[in-house]
Amino acid sequence: MKRIPIYFLLIALLTVSCKSDEKKTTEDGKPNIVFLFADDMTYTAIHALGNEEIHTPNLDRLVQNGTSFTHTYNMGGWNGAICAASRAMMISGRHLWRANEYKKNWGKDDTVAIHNTWGKLMEKGGYDTYMTGKWHVGAPADKVFQHSKHIRPGMPKDAWGKAQVGRKFNEVVGKQKIDGRLVTADDIMPVGYNRPKSEDDDSWDPADPKFGGFWEGGKHWSEVLKDDALEYIDMAKDKDNPFFMYLAFNAPHDPRQAPQEYLDMYSLDNISVPASFLPEYPDKELMGNGRGLRDEALAPYPRTEYAVKVNIKEYYAIITHLDAQIGEILDALEASGKMDNTYIFFSADHGLAVGKHGLIGKQSMYDHSVRPPMMVMGPGIPKGERIDSDVYLQDIMATSLDIAGIEKPDYVEFKSFLPQAKGISKEKNYDEIYGAYINVQRMIRKDGYKLIVYPKSETVLLFDLTEDPEEITNIAANDDQHDRVKSMFEDLMKLQVEMDDKLSLQEIYNQI
């Protein structure tokens, strides 16, 4: 038998060993992805991004150790629950109106539609997938993710009782009688709504568990989610598979409840009234934000500076409490030894008005309602950078596929911003941003201007976002803006075609 020289055997063994190590590195080196998802959080609600009134030390950590996309947008919604549309777009990767059609196929079975969701795409890419918290998407969470816990509804049900606020408000307030007097808002509002009516209004205590809401079950829901996340991280730290965590807080959605220590951090004396404050928004009814909308029923009419400041205080307190839970999750990731190979995204499904423009909710095309914060931190992401080019928050889904090395399916319409986040490219993903709310609002943002149309009142608004970031002064009627209004209106109608938006704006356009 012919002998093989020993050095050839050594070379062969080394070659096999190197190939084996290369394969192991490829499998084990795939980065983990953690998505921290808030609800109803506007872009101005982070200290490190410019709000000196709010305390967010852990979200500030993400700002300081990662890159922030300062102009992130949600497209809008097909009903008052904007979060449902936002999350459907995030899970499916489809734009607003196509996501609305697509969600009809989810049902409750293990369908093809479910297999095309974000969680399933990550699973097929070799990821262990986990979800806890707010879902509010038609597809069953336990079918989309391999592991799920404490799947929450759109909002804590006990907090708003059995009353159908919007419908009853429109049907009976000021129209029907009780004991010979006209019904008032106080007669039908569940506890926690239509408040505070004065400085003596003690009908609600955000720290008192007796009011249910986030306290239902005995522990604040944000703390329950944090506990779930820590439990999963402790389990995942010893596994070889990369993980994808979808951590969806219900906070800071109303009822804005937090432990007393967080409420005590904020004094009304130190809270500013928004620059765009109004007692009532003039187009509120015809743009779908009237007294019958649930969100708008949270504060009394007309809005008062005192009521708005109380709402802001409670908003800040629940955000700071949320921030504390995020801090524990970040600490656990660092302690697990996984942080250096983990990408962390933070955003929210949309923003919130909380008193700006005389509005309380999120059903408008103003930046306070369509623009959430967004930060990304991870390998190769510059620290402390801010990018002001426009993106959609659902681009996180496409970006995660890019990070994971998963080919983006053709049906995913949103775009990866990973090259921009890493500083590799400065190319914009979008030349314009589209927005819509049912059939009563349409919006386009382009070249530093925003055009908003209210079809039912035939109102056209134009804002110069550079000179007027709070969107206070409508310049649509200015002679020197006529051509811009017409051009942006035309661009908006082109976007409608691209988006499968069936609402016709032609008659309004003809009047320009």
C-alpha cells in the first residue's frame, strides 16, 4: 500500500478543520435582532433628541450608542385604530391599502399568508423567534412566532369600560334627556375620560391599581413585558441559534398609568403648553377627529391649558416608566454576552397629539401624530449619528431581513435603510412620504413641505416644515405658493395610484 506523506495528511486535516470552523462562524455569527416597539409615542418624547422636559435615560443610551432616524413616518390607517394598520404593514411588509387587503387572508389557520409574515421569514432564515406584548394584528401571534407570551389586545379593556364612547357621544350628548335634562358627556363617559375638568377633578389616579387598565393582573403591563424579555434572554444566551425578539409595549397608549414615583418626577409648573395649542381644532369633525372619536374624548372640550398639561404629565410618566423597563432589557442583553452581536431597533407605531392643534389622539397627518422616534444600534452602526432623510418606520422589517442575510421577497414594499444607518450610503429611500386616514385625510411630504387635504371640507393646507416645524401657519393660499400647491397635489395623486388608494381628489384639485 502506498504511503501518504505525513505533511499531506496535516494539510488535509487543517483544510477540513478550517472549513468546519468557517461553517460554524457563519452559523453562529448571524446577528441577533431585537425590536422594541412602543405605542402612541411621538418623535418629540425623548430627552436626547431635544425634549428637556422628559426623562428617558435608557432611550438616550440608544441615541448615544446608535443612529437615530429623525424623520420617520407611518402611512396612516384605515380606521381609528391607527396602530392596527401600522402593525399590519410592519408584519406583512406591504403598504397601507395593500396591507388592508392582505390581512383579510390571515384568518386563524396556518395559511400561506401567515407564512409570508415577518416572523416566519426570520424563522426560515434560521432565527429563533419570540414575541410578547401588544399584538393587535389579525394573524394569530402564536402562528407567526415560534414563542409568544402575554399577547395583549390593542389597549387595556378594563380602563375604558363597556361604553361605546364615540357612538354614544354622537347619538345622545345634548340630544337626549335624563330626568328632564339633556345628557352630558359626564353621563356616558367611562372613568378616565373627559378629564381633568378642573384642578379639583380627582376622578382619576394613574397610580391606583383599582382603575385596572395597565394594572390589570396585579403588575403593570410594561413590567410584565420586561420580565418576559428577561426570561427569554436568559434562555437564549446559551443557544447557538440567532434570535429575533418582537417586544411590543402597550405603553404609552392610554390609559396613561404609571407608579407614583414616576408621576412625582413631573411638575405641571415645568411642563410647557404646546406652541400649536388650540381650544378646538376648526376642521375636527370633517377630518375625522370630532367629539365622537374615542381618543378625542379623553380630554374635555374646549381644551384647556391645564387639562393638556395634566395629560402631558401622565404621558411623560408612563414613558419614563417604559424607559426603565427598556433599561433592564438592555442590561440583560449586555450581561448575556450577546450585545456585541445584536442589532436593537426602537420605534413606535405612530405618534400622538396630546394637546397639539387642539387634538389628543393620533388620527391626523400632523407630524406629532404620524412621526415616531426611531433608533438603531448594533455592529457597524455609528454612535450618536442622526439621519434626517425621510423613512417609513416599517422599513425596520426590510432592514432586519438585510441584516439577517435573508433575501427580501418581492411583496415586501418597504426598503432597507441599513446602508444609510452604517454610513455606507447617503442615497434617499424615498423622494416623498405618503399619508392617509380613512377617506377624510390625505398627505404628501416632499422637499421640506407638507400638503394636507381634507376632502370632506375641501380644505388644503401647506406647511413650510423648515420655517414652521410645528405646522402652525397654513401658507396654501399665499400667491407665491400656488405653483407648489398644484405640483404637490399632482404628486399626491400619482402616489395614490401607486398605493392603490381609490379616493378621488380630482374635484378639489380642479379648484386650485
